[in-house]
Amino acid sequence: MRLLVVDDEAPARERLVRMVAAIDGWNTVGEAADGIAALEMVPRTAPDAILLDVRMPRMDGIETARHLSALDTPPAVIFTTAFDEYALAAFDANAVAYLLKPVRADLLANALERAQRPTRAQLASLETAGPRRHLAARIGERIEIVPVDTITRFVADNKYVAAHHARGELLLDDTLKDLESEFAQRFVRVHRNALVAVDAVERIESHANGSGVVYLRTGGEPLEVSRRHLGEVKRRLRG
């Protein structure tokens, strides 16, 4: 069985790798120092399970586990952390195990023995303390990761939502409604098929019929604002 070790502290990773080497049937196929690096490694290392630290810079373990739901066959997740306040979130998410640091060899062996691939629904049930800081999607044999603060708008088109950002666009499986709920503090709905980042708006123009358009600081074609949403858009921009 293949294992990926993810922890922002090198000594902790080294210790876990040594412990795994002593457990029959498991082989460490990679190490990562944060969630973003881990997501980038998963497609090429194809781990059966991940030892995933909860508290890490750039992207924590809880958010990382949520992004794993973008994979067709996500690996089993075993959380490791020194902070026991995360225990409830981990077990509610049906993680294989939750191991407190310093990890004991016998408990690690038991967790790996129970490891099996969780369902997509289990991974999607993970909750963070707040909205995600990154969005991720499978692009061929890799996972593309985009910081939310670089996204200027979400536009729904058929069964996908396109997240437009500084480097292009990312096609998401998320619904526009779910994105609106998760990122309500940052984005405002301008039309039934579009959300716009409030900070990205340069100006708004109203039309005589009660609709309008918004112009973004990044340029490009202005976006239509429906009559239904014009009042709320103006209120958010004033705020």
C-alpha cells in the first residue's frame, strides 16, 4: 500500500517515514510540507492513504481533505496533529483515524490497518472554520489550485462554473449557489448565472430599465446586472 506523508515540520515527516518503514505492507511514496504541495503530488504518486497534518501554512489539512474530493479515487485520510480541538471535525468527516502528536507507532499501525478509500461524499462533508482559501480541479493528470483572492468572478455555463482568475479560468463542479453561500463575504450575485468579487469591481452603471452593468478593474467585457440584483450589488459596493 502506498502512503503520502504531509506535515510542515521536516523532523515530524522524517519520524513518520521511519515508523511507516517498520510496518509491513506500507511504502512511503512521497512527502509534502503543506496541503498545496500534497495535492500537486497526489496524481503522480497515487497514494492509497495520506498521513495529513491539520495545522499547516498555505493550506491546512481539513481544506486539503476537502479538495481531495476532486479525485475519482481519493485516498484514505489519517489526520495527525498536536491540537485535539480538531478531533471532532476529523471524526465527523469519517476519517480513518485521528492521531495526536507525537504519534505512537502502535496507533499508527492500527490506523493504517484500517485504512481504506473513503467515499466522495465523506470527503465532501468536511467542514472548515470558514470558507476555503483555494479552489482546485482535476486537469488531466494534475490538480490545478487557484487562490480564491485571485478570482474576479464565477460564471455558470451548462453543468460547470468557470472561476475567472489572474491566470485564466478554472472549471468547477461546485454549483453557483454553493459558491455564493460559501463566499458570501467576498462575492455578490449580479445575475442568475454570475457572481462577482466585490473588490474587483471598478464601477457600476445603471440603465433606465432598472438593470445595469459592472466594470472590473481587470478590464474585459462588462457584466450584466439584472434588475433583481441591482439594489443588492449597489449596497455591497457602498459597503
